[in-house]
Amino acid sequence: MDEPEIQQAGAATEAAPPVAAEFADFYRAFMPRLVVFLRYQGASLNDAADLAQEAMIKAYAYWPTIEIPRAWTKRVASRLYGRRLAAVDEEPVAEVPERESLLTIEDVAEWEQRRDILRILDGLPFRQRQVLAWTLDGHTPAEIAEELRLPSETVRANLYKARKAVARRLAGDGGHDD
């Protein structure tokens, strides 16, 4: 965020404390779910926390104009993650260990214990994983299509393929298309 935007956001906070309090409540309640949502899409815990924070900064800047904050913030976070994936242009030279996370939210620790679902989701192609993450978070295919600006047929087809692959993996054959 540029310095004028930060100053403007700060001025908005001082001018409208109820708005800041409303956003603070939203942030505290939704941040853990947003991190988990990004983990479901394949982001590491550190990247998920960073992306969620970035999405929340954008949400704060646009807070007065956002009609459905949870959906808006998930859409922004999902797009940020997609851009981060597309922007990787470096060649890894060695295994880099995960750095210690600054996020200390109990809900995230609970979700991190569910490694099986994360391993299964990691094996899915990006779009299938993305659609399934939205589904696991309680959205219908029509809502997902609207939020991701995709044809509903595309969402349903990717959801179908993702569910088939997950079922195959749970049955033990690896979940790969033949």
C-alpha cells in the first residue's frame, strides 16, 4: 500500500471508529478461516498467512464499499495466490526449510493437524483445488462461478474431476486420470 493510501486509511479510521471496530471484528473472526482456505488451495502456511494479511489490507482499504466481506476477501486472496504462483520465475537450488510463522492462531494449528486432506488437495491441479477449496468452505458451484468469474460449467466440471480424484485417492489408487 502506498504511503498516501496508508494515510488515507488512517484518516478513515480516525474519522469513523465504528467502521474500524467492525473491520477489527471481521479480521479477528475471519483471518484463521482465510488462512485455512489458502492452505486448501495449496499455499504453505507462511504464504497463506502472508496472502491472507495482504487480502485483509486490501479489504480494509475498500471496507466501506464491500457488500459481502467473506466472499470478497476470499476472492482477493485466491487471486493473490494465483498471481504468486504465476510470478515464480526463480529456479530452486536446494530444499528450503519452512521458516517459523508469526501467525499464532489456534484454529490454524488445529487445521494443520489434518495433513491427510492437505496431501490429497496438493495432488490436484490448481483449478480443481481452487474450486474444491471454495466448496469445502460452504459455497455452491453457482457462487463459486460468480466469485471466480468462470462459467458455471467450468466450475462444475472441475468440481466433478476433483471429487473423483479425491475419491480415488481415498480408495487407495492414487487419484490419477488414466
